[in-house]
Amino acid sequence: MLLNKLFTYKLLEGDSISSLKFSIIINENHEIFKGHFPGNPITPGVCQMEMVKEVLNDFLGKDLFYRSVSDMKFINMWIPDDSELVYLDLTINEFEDGYKIKALIYTDILTYFKLIGIVNGSF
């Protein structure tokens, strides 16, 4: 689990689960950056994907997993000490056995990551 170790989050906007905006604070001193990459830390793509799932899990109080990902793009490298304010936007559509999600991780200047997928799990 990366939540509260690699990153923390805070809800900024959204009163329903259909459209939410969070701030993400990355722990730039986390040990993962010692290996990815020494002297030039970059937030791993797999960690960005996991952040989306963990925020969703925590916010909804569910244990979800990715059933499918139809589109995922890593647009810019997320250098942890270059970005003080990072946002995560989630658009969520619930259906009978899961959620279709659209996620975007970005700053005011750069977009780092986009994802469209299906998550489900214990309901």
C-alpha cells in the first residue's frame, strides 16, 4: 500500500462520486526514489496507476481492483520535487458490478498520467 507512505491526498471538489478532484502530496523522500532513478527521481508509472486505485478504495471504502484498462498514457515524467501541487481528477460511472473510471494526474502546467478503465471488487 502506497497511501500515507508514498503519498497522501485530500478531496478538493466533488459532492458525489461521479466527478471528484483531489490534491496529491508525494513524499519525495520515499525509498522508491532511491532506485527509480538514483540522482534523477521519477514517480513510477505503476505507482501512479496504484495511486488512482488506492484513492478510489479509500474514498469509497471498498476493496477494488482493475478489471481492465482500455487507455493509459504517461505523458510527462513526474519528478517529485518539481511539483508542489498535483491534482487527481476522477470521473466515475457506477454499473451493476463495478465502476468505469477516467483518471487524470496533473499540475497547472503539466499532465503526467491519463487512465480509462474498469474497476470492481467486493461490494
